Amino acid sequence: MITCGKEQIIRILRAIATEIEKNKIYLTELDSAIGDADHGINMNRGFKSVVEKVASVEDKCIGTILKTTGTALVSSVGGASGPLYGTAFLYAGKELTGKEELYPADIKTAFQAALEGIIKRGRAQVGDKTIVDTLSPVVDYLQSNLDNKPKEEILNDMEKAAGKGKDSTKEMIALKGRASFLKERSRGHLDPGAVSCYIMIKAFVSILGDEK
């Protein structure tokens, strides 16, 4: 069973910020092939803002922490990524208002809400070569029957689902965003948003995996 307190949420957000900073050049290189060559730079700036902003709400509920994260991303990340990721955190935060501890049902709800927010804002579906291709398989997995699975297996499977989804974008033709203008030439490149989403999920898994 996976549970998650607000202290872990703060640690996850800080871990995401650290991993995004480590990968900012890689993410920007991916984006240079099919986008505006700024995804890593923008995401790094955004999560630095997140770390600063959530410091003032660490004593608040998880919903408030996530909504603060979303607002920080919307206001500091350029391009499409800020509104998309910002909406994801805002939607998840809205569902978790008042929560001090998350249980499996809450975690499922949060991931589902995040996905719904991204789909609503970006109007993307699985196969469009976007963030959705990484996040949707994780949501599908969490909606399956996990009652008898140990935490370690669930976390490992979540990362595998995200990784498989991320990798699947390489051979897709982009149907959304700047990359869609390249049409067939977008094939053969990983989607930068799918990769940054994988980095976030991997950070989530890593932090909760450390909790004994």
C-alpha cells in the first residue's frame, strides 16, 4: 500500500526540482530537435519557483501545497509546459483539499485529476506525442487492482509504465504543439514533455521508495 504525507510531498517537489536541473540541458537538446529549444530551461526556472513558493505553505494541507505548485508553474514556465503542468497540479490539488495524508485512493484520484487537467488544457490524447503518453499509462495502472501488491512492486511498475510511455513517443508523429508543424520529421525524437513527465514520476517513486 502506498501512503504519502505532506512532508513527503515537499520532498518529492524538491527532488523533482533537483532532477530537472540535472537534466535541463538534455531536455533542451530534445526540444531543440522538434520544439523551441527551451523546455529544460523553462522547467528548471519553474521548479526553482516551486521550491521557493511552497516553502511558505509547508504547514498547509497537501491540496494547498499542490495548488501553490501549479500556480508557480503557470506564472514562471514559458511555452505550453507551464499551463499544462500548472493545470495538472491545480487539478490534483483541488481534489486533495484538506488532506494531510494520502492513501491509495487519494493517490489514484490525484494522478487521474492531473491527467484530466492536462487533457482538458492541451486537448491531447494518447498517441499525440505529448506528456499524456507518459502519464496516461501510469493512471491506467493505478486504476487496476493493486490491493495485494506490495508498495515496492507498485512503485516499480509505475516507473516502468511511465518509461514505456515516454519511450513510445520516439516513433510517433507529433499532433500537438510546435512539433506538429514538422509532421513526419518529428518521428525519431522523444517528446521533451514526455521525458520531463517521466523525470517527475521517477522522483515520486524514488522518494516514496525510500520510505520504510
